Amino acid sequence: MKRIALITGANKGIGLEICRQLAQKDYHVLLGARDAARGQEAAALLGQDGGTVEVVVVDVADPATFEAARKLIEERFGRLDVLINNAAMGEDWGYTAENVPMDLLRQTFETNFFGLVEMTQRLLPLLRLSEGARIVNQSSILGSLGEHSDPTSQIADVHALAYDASKSAVNAFTVHLAKLFRGTPHKVNSAHPGSVKTDLNPAGTLTVEEGAHTAVELATLNSDGPNGGFFHLGKVLAW
């Protein structure tokens, strides 16, 4: 029986590539997209590769879509094996802690953190029905307080408080959820995809194939894999 995987923000970029790689591993992929038409276009492309992919409308800014997705998954499959929280926004690169607009800070947290947590909570009952659920929270090295505190760090000159703090919060959620999974077959981890060349990051140095690798690796962990960690391409990152 195929394992069922839901990926949010998956109609393009890293999310789409995660879908492709999981479909190639014979997962039944639920491609989460805010817009059904765009999702269908993306799913059709992946279907040409022979994967089993279908669209689920999910908007991390619209909790009503969480419940609709939950009902669909429950009725169709009775469980969920993998959840990859990939959808996110980042629009505060020109601001610092002293001038980031409060509405932008709130909007970023609503999308990157509150939406992620609420959707995960809605789907946890279905994930717990899996023989071994895997949750991957797409974070970023920009959420690392250790890296930001080091003046010699590669991110020492990055000041995007809204995005960075939202990813720090995602990491905190990973740690707390991992506590609940201790002694169970379920696992949750945070992933840093790396600086990936996408529409939002044209200066990226990694391909989308490389950027998807960490999330896919964590989504397909064996029973002896880690729970409650922060990783990039197999390496542990500092919180």
C-alpha cells in the first residue's frame, strides 16, 4: 500500500520538486496548492513522469481549507503518513528590527507559523493513525538564533526579522511536537533547504533538486531516524 504524503505550497519551486521526488519513490502525493487550477497544471506535469499525484486545495492563510483537506484525506485514505509544511512567505528583506512594519510582521507569522501549527494540529489525528508518520517543517538557517548570534556567521548581515523569527518559531514547534512523539513511531524534524535558485531567490546557488533533498530525506526516515532535529543535507544545524 502506498504511503500518503501531503506537501503544502507545492505547485512550484521546491514544493513541486519534493512532490516529484516522493512520487518517484512510489508515494501517493497530495499536492497542496492555494489555487486549484495551478495545482492541476503542476500535477499534470508530474503525472507525465508516471507518479501518482493529485491536488488538494490548501491555503495556509485560510483555516477553512485545513478542515476541507482533513475531511478529504480521512474519507479517501483514512490516514496520513507524511506532512511536509513547505508553504511560506518572506517579504521583509528591506527592513530591520527597528523598522519592520507591524502588519508585515503579523502577516508573516500568520502564514509561516500560525497557519503551519493550526494545519498540523488538524491533521495530527490522521497522522497518528499511520504506522510511522513523518512531519517535516521547512525552516531555514535564517531561523537559527545560534547563527544570528555569531558575528562571523554566513548570515551575520541578514536582518529580516519577520521571516527569520517566524522560522525560529517553527523550530520551536518542531522541538515541542517531537516531545509528544517520544516513545512512538512518529517523527518530526525541521529542514533547511539551502539557498535554492527559485523565482523568489534568483541568486540561489542550489538547484531545486538539491533544495528538495533534505525534506525528502526526512520524510522517508527509517524507524531509527532522528526526531526533533534541524538538518541540511544530512548535517545537524544549530538552533
